Amino acid sequence: MANERGNVNVAVLGMGTVGQGVASLLLRQKDFWRERLGYELTLRRILEKYPDKTLDFDREGVPISADWRDVVDDPEVQIVVETMGGIEPAKTFILEALRRGKHVVTANKDLLALHGRELFAAASERGADLYFEASVAGAVPVLCALRQNLIAEPLTDVIGIVNGTTNYILTRMAAEGGEFGEILADAQKLGYAEFNPASDVEGIDAGRKAAILSMLSFNSQVTLDDVYVEGITGITREDIAFADQMGFAVKLLAVCREREGKIEARVHPALLPKGHPLAGVGDTFNAVLIKGESLGEVMLYGRGAGRFPTASAILGDVSEIARNIRFGCCGRLNQVFDRLKPVMPIDEIKTRFFLRLLLADRPGVLAQITKTLGKHEVSLDTVRQTDLKDGDAELVFITHIAREGDMRQALKEMGELEVTKEIITVLRVEGVA
Ligand code: HSE
């Protein structure tokens, strides 16, 4: 219940960049919420491992503690916001808060992508709210759309650019013709990429978000381990230049689909036709394109990271839970995800492919390549001879839709042909029927 003044008390766990954003907005926007919501959201407690840490806002005397029990055992705290990140101790704190009847808001995609089902079940058991809008695409209200507005819609495709770091790097590689390594180093200097960028550039961060999106979109348990993940570290300036010449942009995509009762959940770089709505999403922006049987297409676009965009998503969740508390309807969005639709092995997916091959430049070579592809049911859409190097020819192909397992077999056999000098690049092509 809301307390006697009708206010709702909130605690924030972890004073990192986002936690400080949430806490400072809770203090700063009090009057705004009183006007808009009709009651106050009160910052009641802060948990921080180093309580002497210098904060970059005035906490106005709100108690700060290093012991989680001070926060979670406080009967006045109704909503716990977890902004610590990582698996433990965040998982324990969230479960303990739910056990004590608190509602929880978290931005923790690492945790949800591995233990989402357990956390959702714990919230359901207690009739508590567990909201997590900021875990995917930051300020872009995609989870709210999936959990509420689109709940009646049989969704078929949810395709997103959900990692700002990689989108920034790919956007600059395309604009400047730069190589991955040099642009990554510059992005680190400018603060657009982490000191340790592995989880971003290797696609793991987007993989976690794909797991969460798949779970909500297709109402089935999907974890990071189920998601096929490839990052962007192998993308070269030549790949981007050839794609560009052929009318495509290269993007890191999270592709979540349901086809005939099976889920596709994969993250990898892909070519998108330049006219595709996701192709123009540049810099650090995120966007998610959702397709449904009756809905057609919807695209949501905005800031996927950063202190205040993330804090904004978290505070939207806090306000929504506060409203649920006041109207006595907590737990209304809980889903348990008991159904286990199979996740398709990557070999079974069907897509088009973009291939760059270095081949001997002599009569009959193309015939050998097309014969090998044809043997595995892979048919060519476009072929382009791009360059001549020391008597060899570089060819770029785009195939029609093929089964990935067949493509892999064909590539293996093409790699063994005497005429094949190098299989330079293999990328998937999305957004073309
Ligand atoms: N590192 C992420 C990104 C933001 O670059 O989009 C947090 O999920």
C-alpha cells in the first residue's frame, strides 16, 4: 500500500552512473511527479558498497548504507531499484526484496538473460511487480510495448539494433572508411566504448537483450545460452564498402522470430537494404522493429544507454509500479514463461548470404563455385567481380534464401576447391524477401 501521505518510498541499490542518475532525478523531479501523478515518489534509502563515495548530486540527507539488510528490511521501502549490475549479489538482493513483499525495478540484462525465469517466478509467487524496461534499449519503451500494448498480438519478428557501441563503430566505419580497430580505439577515447569492450563488440550484450526480447515476444523461456551470437570484430572496411556499393548497410542485429512454433534468437552483423527502416539508425542510437500478424510493423527508436536515458526508463517503471500500488493491482503484468518453445539451431535458419571470395581468375572457375552452391540448394541472386589481384579475382555474391546448414556445407566444399584462394567474408543478409 502507499503510505499514509499517499507517497511511495523507493530505495536505490548501487551508486554507479545509472544509480546516481535515478537517485538524483528522484530528488530533483519531486514536484513534477506530484503534479503529474498526484503523489510523491520519495527516495528513502541508498545502498552503496562504499558509502563514503563522493556522489555528484546532493542526496539531501537520504541515508546511505553498505549493508543491504538496512535497505531491504526497511518496512517503509516499497520499491527497490537495482542498478548494481552483474549476477551476484544483485540476484540475492532482488530475491530477498521480493520475498519481503517489495516491488523491484532492475536494468540488469546480464541477470535477466540468465535467471529471468527464476526472478519472474519469484515475483509472481508474491504478487509483486518486477519491471525491467531499461534492460533492453535504454530509454526506448520496447518492453512496455511488448508487455502491454502488443500483448494481444501474435508477433512474428522482433529485430533490433540494441547495442549503441557497435552501432557507433559501424556507423563511423561506413562514414569514414575506417578499420574496426582504429575506430574502436577512438570510441574508447571518446567514452562511447568501454575500456573492456568485449561484451559489446563480441555481441554478448546484444545477445542478452535478444534473450529478453525473445522471452517477452514469444512467451517462452530463452536464455543467453540459447542465443546464437557473433560480434563485429571481423568486419572490415572492404566488407562495408562492397555492401554499400551493392545498396546495403552493415548493422549488428538482434533477430528474434517465431516460425512454426520454433524461436529464432540470434545476434550477428548483417547486411540490410539501405531503404530498410533499421538501416538508417546511426551513431549510438537503438531501434527495434516489431512485426505482428494484425499489427503490420512498428518501429521504436531512441537512446539505448547513458545515465539519464536509462534513469528515465527506470523511473517510468517506478511510476508505473507506484500506480499499481495505489490502485492495488500489482503483479498484473507477471508472466511465468513456463512454455518451452524450441530455439532453432543456427543451421536451420533460412536467410540470404553475402559472400566475398578470392578465386583463381580463369575459365570455368565460376561454374565450379555455382555447381558447389547448387549441390547444396544455394542459388545466386547477384554476382559481382570486384577486383583483380595477382591473377586472382575477388568475387562478391548475394544468394537467394538458403538454409544456413546447407550454406555451411557449400562453404566447406568451396574452401577445398583448388580454385578457391580465400573465403574472405560470409555475412547474412536480412530485410530482403
Ligand atoms: N553497452 C551497451 C551499449 C549499453 O553499447 O548499447 C548498455 O546495455
